[in-house]
Amino acid sequence: DKLLKRDNFEVRRSVVDYVAKLTDSGAHPEYLPVLKSALTLSPYQLRLDALDAIASLPPELKRQTASFVSNCASDPNAEVKASCLQVTGQVRGQR
């Protein structure tokens, strides 16, 4: 999580990508807070990467993201907002 605070975009993006790989099989739910944090980062591409990672989670982990995914529906970036609404619908469908 400390690496998400680095100035270097590629370091932050690599962290999000690594967490996506760790969680996509349903393992390591302890890394979901990293995705939550990534949803607040700039530039917007990091938020999109976090949403892509959440979208690819197995249903049992995706349900655990409902509380923080819904917050991105008011994102100022139109692309993030659209992706968020799509992921939010997926999360709601998993309940």
C-alpha cells in the first residue's frame, strides 16, 4: 500500500496489476484494500486499472468490494464513471 503513494506512475500501476493477479483466482482477499485505495488515485488510468481488477474477481471476492466500488459512481472522469457503473452492476448481480 505504501507503494501506491509513490510519485512514479509505473510503480503505482505495477502495484495495481500485481494485486489484480494475486486476487483474480480468489486467493488473497487481504489485498482488496489496495484496490480500494487505488480507486482514489490519480491519474484516472489507475482507477480504471483497479476497476478492471475488481471486474475480474471471482464472485465471492467481488461481493466484498460492494461498499467501496459504489463510491466511484461520482468520479469526475467519464470513462471511470462508466466503468464504475458497469462494475457496480456486476457486484450487485453477485449478491
